[in-house]
Amino acid sequence: MPQSPAPVVTRFAPSPTGFLHIGGARTALFNWLFSRHHGGQFLLRIEDTDKERSTQAAIDAIIAGLDWLGLDHDGEIVFQSRRAARHAEVAHALLAAGNAYRCYASVEELAEMRERAKAEGKPIRYDGRWRDRDASDAPPDVAPVIRLRAPQDGETVIDDLVQGTVTIANSQLDDMVLLRSDGSPTYMLSVVVDDHDMGITHVIRGDDHLTNAFRQFHIYDLMGWDVPRFAHIPLIHGPDGAKLSKRHGALGVEAYRDMGYLPEALRNYLLRLGWGHGDDEIIPTEQAIEWFDLDGVGRSASRFDFAKLENLNGHYLRQADDQRLVSLVLPIVAGKLGRTPDADAAQRTLLAMPGLKERAKTLLELAEGALFLTEERPLAVDEKAKVLLDTPEAREILGHAYSGLKSVSDWTAESLDLTLRNMSEVEGIKFGKIAQPLRAALVGRTTSPGIFDVLAVLGRDESLARIADQINT
RNA sequence: GAUCCCUUCGUCUAGCGGUUAGGACGACGCCCUUUCACGGCGUAAACACGGGUUCGAUUCCCGUAGGGAUCGCCA
């Protein structure tokens, strides 16, 4: 019998207190790639146990973000808040087995304890004051919390797939709260129970959770559960090396979409941020699935670099299907113009796309470059283009061009090329002297795709009319 | 303060005891050229510091400095 390969189950477990930020997106990507690489499962769990801060809008934003990035999850979404009873059940099992205990210390009392520890320069942690106290000491009117009875001697070792073997003395761990005084479970308990119940084999998350892993380890241990493999990946920092804030990259993925980035470009960028495969830079998703592994993940934090993202985006823009780009760009063009481009304009945009996408790094730039195809006469002419147009010489050249072009019967890039180059030769004018004023007249700007393509896409009537507009001003 | 983690060009990284320390982005220069791009070629640019171990350290060990994370009845 062929033995089935070790199943891999990963998960992405955001708390819905905001959008899907870039760090979360990368964590999701790594989990997704890892599970896809191993033919396993990628589950999604919403950690909405903080009722104060969790919102439906955030849940929607996270799901939309994952969807846009193309990171599809398996199975139903698990909502952590709905599993509170199960979490409490585990806490009580721990309590019954003597692996947890009730603590009656008040919030104020604990705050005071921490204050004192801080003042004395001692480590800040729960001192275990109720760990071995008899239940008969319990004050009658205080609702207790349940704390884990964590080992105090020896050490805990985690063989992290990214960080390596990390050891911590158990004396550094304190007895964390499992169940609050109102009976609700804490995050520490919930993650462990959910990861166990969901059959998670690999916990891939930000390394801000590394120290949590040591405490969570003992819940697994005391429950007699298998401990999943951990992989704590470094955080992403802003361009200045400081923690990512709203000032730089800590934007929701939809902000990147709105800045005109393609999901495949962001995926490639995020993949290379903290992960490497030799000298490879352009790694399409199919290839990434084949190559991705955890030992390619670096151990140090990396900075977010928009310049590199732009470069990658330019690459994927050039690769992208023209029709797809048109449908992405037209709404942006509509926004700039305040009206929806008609079918003709859409068609022109499609025809011009090969020349257009070569010249853009983002969809915003692409839309900017495509604007002249939808704009109506008389064309607005920008400053630089005006300079090119506002000379007697330019008008004369445009005049020649106009009559030359008027006689062209076969309005294609090839024959237009022939006509204009011929004119350049006959008149003894450098070709650039013709092309530039022509471009200014046709586009209203000094940059555009090749001039023959512009003429061809605009069509005979529109082209001639735009040239005439400039001769007659 | 305590504990843990990190440190190769400006940035992302390759390197896994012996290399002219490689690639990519960005920068600069040249070429191509009707503009802008694309593309091609090239230049500048790094092993944080100090000790060990070793015939030999960017690579292994220990310190120092710098950075980060965590220390809640938040997640």
C-alpha cells in the first residue's frame, strides 16, 4: 500500500481589528505556499474574541484582501468567538487534572505587583501567589480566573523551523490566565485549542509570537496533545528600519490595489521579502509553489521597498493580458475624466495597450498614459507640449505632415511609417523634428507610444483633426 | 529592567571554513532610439566592532554595540 504523505495543515489567523495589512498578507502567503507546496490544507480562522475591537467591516476587508491576492483557503472559515465553550471546557479539564488553578488576585493587586517588580528592577511576571494556596483562603465575593500551572524548573525547547532551536528557562515563564473571571477564554488558550482541534501541523506566524510559543507549548503538553511545528517569520519594517506604521507600508492590501499594483506583483515582492531561492527574482506563483520551503526564510527583519515593488509591478504589467489591463484601467480613466469611456475609446485603449503597458509601472501610470485615447477635441495641451507646438517651424512641419498624411489611403502603422520617413527625407528634416510636434498635437503630451502606433490607433479622422486643431491656433 | 531573536552593498538577498564576496532593485554612465519606456553593456557600492577556535574565517564560539520582539483577565 502506498503510504499517504505526512499531511500538512496550515492556517492564517488574523484578528479582525483592521484591514489585511502587508505583514499579515505575507504571513498568509507563506502559509498558503507551504500548504500548496505539500499538497496540504490552508485554513482560515478569524480570531474575533475581542468583542470591543472586532468588526464585520474588518472581517470583510480581510477576506476581500485574501481574495484579491489569490490566496484561497480550504474549508469553512472558523470564527474563534463561536468556540468559547470548547475553550472553557479545556480550561476546566486542566483544572480538574490539577494542571491549572484558580487565582483570586484582583486586577488592582496584579497591577501593583507589576509596578513593584518594575520599580525594583525585577522581571515583570505573575508571582504565583495563588498557585499553591488552599481554596478555603478564597475571598467569598471575588470571581477567580483560571491560570495554567506551568512548570517552574527545567527549560522549554522549541525547534523552530525558521529560528532554529530556541531554549528558555521555565523560571522565565509565569502562570498565564486561561479563563477570565467572567469565564471567557483568553487568546493564549483559544489559539492552542483551535490549532489542535483544526489539526494544524505547522504554525507559521510573525516572530512577535515566538515568546508566546513557549507558554502555549505547555498547554499542549499538559493536555497530552501533539505540539505543531512552529515557524516564526521575521516582521517587516518600514523603509526607515522602524516598525511598520501607517506612515509607510502598514497599509491594507486594498491600498496597494488602489495604488495600481497587480496582485501577482505583490505576491512576488512579498515572497522575496525574507525568502530567497538563489539568484532568482522573478518567481511566478506556480514556480513559487514548487520552490517554497521554510529553510529559505531569513531570520532578520526586512524593510519594505516601494522601488522594488514598482519594478516588479512593471514586469508583471508587461506580461499581463491586454484585455485584462483594459478592464482594470478603464475605471481609472473614467475617474480621471469624470465620465465612462465609450466603446470606441475602449477599443482604442485595447489596440494601444501593447505600446502603453511598456511604459508604465503601475495601473495609475498606465491610465495616465491611456488618457489621450479617450479625451475629446480640442485636446488639452500640457506645458512641455505647448513649447514644442508654439513655434512657426513646428506649425510649418505640422502643415506638411497634415497634407502628407491626408493622402495616405492605407492608414496602418506600416504605411504611415513609410509616408513620414519619406517626408523627412524629401524635406530634409530630421525625423525627430517631425515626430515630436506631431506627438504633441496628437497626444497633448511629450511622451507616448511610438508615433505610428498613435496615429494608427487614433484613426485617420481623429488624427487629422487633432493636427488641424494645432495648426489653426 | 528581564528574557529571547537579529546584524553581507542605500534596499532585498546568495554564500552554509579556502570565492576577484554573486544577483536583483535603486543610483550613475554608455548603447539602442521619433518622445518616454523597454532592452543591452558597464561603473560605484557590503561581510557592525573586538576577541578567540583553526593552517585559514563573511561563514564556528564568546563578548560589545546597534536593532527588534515579548513580558495584560489585548490578540
